[in-house]
Amino acid sequence: MIDAYYEKNAVIAESPGKTAQGATLKSALEPYFALNGKISGATRHTLINEDIALFILDWAVDYTDEKGNPAKYSGTSTDVVRKGADGIWCCMIDNPHNIK
């Protein structure tokens, strides 16, 4: 899933002031996947200029916490994506904590 969405040298805002890029991007996303939850998302806004676009996405991870209770981790992400020669959009910049 990560390789399908992100460009090879994509950058992600791990937390305010801290970024991960390239090979470290997967480890930055590991906490989300470690929840073993259901990941969902919905596009809020899209602004496209030729093969570059700005996506504003609401996302959520529904999971079960360590006490067995339902829990949710969610946010609104700002992503800059590029359309490849194959017609597939891939993320080059991801700020998953943009809007709080």
C-alpha cells in the first residue's frame, strides 16, 4: 500500500518540524499500520494543475485499543500528488497532521 501511493523520494511530515523521506518514510508510517485497524479516507478538496494536484483528505484508523475498546485515530491531510506517465497519481508530499 505504501509503495503504491508514495513516490520513491516522497516526503512526509512525521510530526511538527520532523520529516521522513525515501527509505525512512515506511518507518514513519509504521505506527499507523501497527494499530491493525481499518484505514479509511475521504477527499475533501482537490485542486489540479496538469499533472500536479493538491488533495485535502480526511482520514481515520478505526482499531481496538490495548484494553479491547473501539478507538479511532483521525486527521485531515494535505497531499501534493503527481500524475505519472502510467496515469496513476502518486504522493510526493504528505502532511497528515495539517488541520487540527
